[in-house]
Amino acid sequence: MTRPMPTHAPNGARHVRWPADRFYWGVLDASRLGRNGGGGTKQLGYLFEPMLPVPIEEVNAVYERLGDGRVLACGVEREHLATVLDDGAVTLTPETLPAALGDSAEACRLNVLIGEFVPVPVRRARRRLAILLLLIASTATFLTVAGIERRVQAVETAAAELRARESATYSEVLPALPPGATTLPPERRLAAELARLEQTRRPTAPTANRGSIAPVI
């Protein structure tokens, strides 16, 4: 494998692209890391290291899954990245993939300015986005709680109005109680009053003529 040569980013260039031969490349068999081809960056680095002429600790690498348990590894020596960052770059990607890889992945997705080499502007943008999302979530929570409180207040107001109307209705249809009378709940008084009225409306059964009947002689 050819050792990548240091290359300075053009002054003011924010998205820097280097030729493919200035990167380290490898296709890893991630299935060795588990039944589902899992594994984090550190575990993938262990698979990438045997393909490198330098220790993996000296390389900043990005990994792209290709499917079938394979992972494409692309890396650059860390010592080359400081100058790129100083020149204001926010991404560093290969111009193309090595010919042997064909179109198995998109070169523009292999940005090696990750981890501790994330550019300051990107960190600031991510921080602003995180704060914005937090504010949006807080606002949404506040509006939700406020909406629930308004609904609760509306229900309580409607219930109070219903109780007031019910009480006024009882006062209109029930006779006034004499002083010292035992007070029953309005609904029971209404039921008793209806029962009393029902009794008074029933027709009185005719009284049978019980006079003596003298025998006819």
C-alpha cells in the first residue's frame, strides 16, 4: 500500500478532496465481529490495522458498510489533518474510490474529519442545532402542558356551571322546607316529591255500598 503524502488544503477551501492514493483503504470482513457483522469503530480499527503500514492509533479512519458483512475502511494519518483544519476545511474526502472498488460506495460520504478532528465550525453548528432542538422540545412541552391546563380549567368551569344550573332547577321545582325540617339531598327530595304527586293523581277507588239488604217477602 502506498503511503499517503502530506497535502495542504487550498486556502479558504471548505470541502477538500484528495486523490484516492492519498488515503489508506481496506475492505473488512465485519462478520468476524459477530453474528450480525456488528462492531464499533474501535473493533473495526482492529480489522483495519493489519492492512496499514502504521499503527491504527496514528490513523483517523471512517467506515462505510457495503453489505454482506463487508465494511469499506478509508483513513488518513492524523499528522496530516492538522494542516487541513488550519486551512479552514470542514470536510476531507477522496475524489474517487480506488479502481478495484468500483462504485461500491460514494466517495463523498467518506469524510475523515471526524472524532477529535471535527472542525470547530461544525462543532459550533452541531451545538447550535442541539440548543435549537432543545428549545423546540421545551416549547412543545410547554405548549402541551398549557393546553392540558386550559382543557382542565374549561372542564372545571363547565362542571361548575352545570352544578349551578342543577341547583337552580331544584330550587325552582321543590317547595321550600319548613324551619327545622330534616334536609335531604335535592335529588332525593325531588324523587320523594314526584312520588307524592303520583299518589295524589291516582283515582280513588269507589266505596262499596254496604247497606243491609232486607229479604223481599
